[in-house]
Amino acid sequence: MHVDMCTSMVKSRFLSNPHDLGVVAVGFSGGQGKAGVDDGPVALIESGLISQLSQDLGYKIHGDEEVQVHSYSDIVPAEDPPIRNMKNPRSVSAVTAKIADQVYSHAREGRMVLTLGGDHSIAIGTIAGTAKAIRERMGREIAVIWVDAHADINTPETSGSGNIHGMPVAFVTGLAKEERPECFGWLKEDNLLSIRKLVYIGLRDVDAAEKRILRENGIKAFSMFDIDRHGIGRVVEMALGHIGNDTPIHLSFDVDALDPMWAPSTGTPVRGGLTIREGDYICEALHETGNLVAVDLVEVNPRLAADTPLGPTETVRAGSSIVRCALELICRIALLTPYMNTLAIAGFSSMMQSTLSTIVVGVMTSKLSGRTFDLDSDVLRYDTKDVNLSIPLSVIRQRPITRSDFEDYEPETAQARLTIPLPTTLFEG
Ligand SMILES: [Mn+2]
């Protein structure tokens, strides 16, 4: 029987320096009205996020002067009256133009780019920067997976509030246009995202006008209803199917996509959202494609829900988890150690079917040691001539499998050993 010893890390398909991480920390709140979202990056960094990315995940961090948080106060005009119903138009335009430059300067070096917000208006800059760099480097369009309770696709004319954090998708797709250079006129063709390459996940609070925009433009959107119906695994699969396998992915994650139970400290919380596991899963699955080139995490506002003792702490924790899952080098192939030697698995089939919702194929009479397992999305598969088995990872995995779970890790060959303590009750009988 062929036993493959290789433990392979996810290979990046579109980054020339996938272990280099450009970090842009945006202390900006001008795309909406609530103070405090400009404190988001500091809270995330003070919680240890960047040092985890560097020490635990092994990224080489690039950011001007050790990832300073930008307030952009030097480029925000003193007077900024509305244009076409937009609040703070010149400020948001100037800041997002600057962010586009920052993101572009990392992305053109073939680095992964992480942007910490800030309100979601900043995605005008992050997507503009990624789109331009990937066009230059690869001659390709990017796709954007926008994870959010809201569609953020109002035009200045359809927006009820005039807050630009509800409009970024309209600007980066060209649905909203403005010639004035001081009001997003700096957005050129090569900064834009094709509407065919946009997918939403997690929507549950969409304005009537936005629904019309989504429908009329045939935009792919998976709401919480779709997630309830199909499950998060299938939804991510369908989202990836829509954008295609040969497309670099920019993930723009609004922390309000998560249920307020997990992320209460955000400007526009909406109940009935993603669990933290569903949010983490989206990020892990996107990372696993090897196509991810940029990640935004936005709308963490540590000044909100501050009356609940754990509100800000939990929100920062959830946000950090989202980022780590998107950037973590999760292994798809694992080798079980001799720990499993004596666990015969006869009789396993009926047991599994009675206690789990899925999945066992074939007759199992072998032992489980020293074999290669394919950690394919959320199922552990093991197929040989006389044994075929699949175990949902939720049974054996309480958290993402990370590099630190591996013994004898060899960076050169990307080989390692992983011990997964399967519950012994699975093997009785
Ligand atoms: Mn948003």
C-alpha cells in the first residue's frame, strides 16, 4: 500500500512572496458617524495580533515603521461639506486614495496584504490597490468576497444616510462614478472590480434600493438564509465556484457579519449573523484555495458595547481569529502517529451513522496508524484498497490545525507529523 509521508502547506498561486505580509493599519472613521472605529487597529494590534502573525504564523511583516496606525489627519480637509448627499466626501476620497497607494505598494511586491480598519469605506482604497497591482503583476482581474451583514452597495443617490461606508462596493465596481479628483475621481479603470467577480456572504440587512442593484446587476449574494439552508461549507464552495479557480481573491470582512453575540462592538450590529466558527471557516476555506492575495478586517469599534464587560475584548478576539484563519498555514495532509496503533475500527460504520450526521463508506478492518489522511475541507478522508472512511473534522477538531500542532516540522520540504486525538468512543464495538 502506498503511504505518502508528505505534509503539504497550502501553496499560494498568485503571490511571489506569500510569507511576506504588508500591513496597513487605518485609524479612520469618516465613512460613518460613530467615533471609535478609528481605534480598531490599535486595539487589534495591542491584543497581539501582529506579533502572532509574525511569531506563530511565521510571516515577515512589512509596514511603515513597525506598522504604525495612520490617522491620515494631514490629508483630511478642515472643511468638507456634502457632495451628492455624501458625508465627508473629500476626506474619505483622500484617505482611500492614500490607502490604495499603500496597499498597491505591498501587493506589487507579491506580498499578502492585510488592512485593519477603520470603517468599511476604506475598502474603496484596499480593493483599488489590489486590483491595480494584480492587473500589473499577473494581467488578471481580482475577485472580492465581501463578508458582511450589509451589501454596502448604495450609490450616493440611493443612500439614506449619506455615510460612505454604505457605498464602497458601488464605487469600486464603477456603479457609482464621480469625475472630481477630490471626490473619487482618482479611481481609474485599473482600480475597478468586475461585478462578475464579486460575491457576498452573510447578508441580512439590505436596503430596498440595494436589493434592486443586486438584482439588476446579477450580483452573486449568499444571505444568512442561504447559509441556514445549505450550510457554510456548501455556500463557500458555491461562492468559489462562481468566481472561478484561476482568480486571485481579496477578502473584505466586516466584523458585523458575525452575530453580535461574538462581535458586539461594531457600528451597525445586526442579530442573526454568522457564528465565530462559520466566520473562521470562510477564512480557512479561502486560505486553503491558495488564491487569497489580500484581507481587510473592518468595523471593529472598541468604544461601542463598552458597557458590557467583555464586549470590546470579545470583538477584538473575534476579529483576530478571523484574520489568523485567513492567514494561517493550514495543512491539508496529515500523518497519524502511532498513537492510533491499537485502535481497531471494526464496527465503526454503524456507530458513526447512529451518532453523526454523516459519513462512512466501506468496511473498515484495518488499523489507523502511519497512514496518510487528507484533511479535505471539513472532512478527514482515508482511502485505501480495503478502507475508505470519512470523519467530519468537527468531531476531532476543536480549533484550526496550525503549524504549532506539528512535530518535526521541516520548512524546507514542508513535511511534518500531526497527532490528531480521535475520540476513542468512535472505535468501540
Ligand atoms: Mn460593511
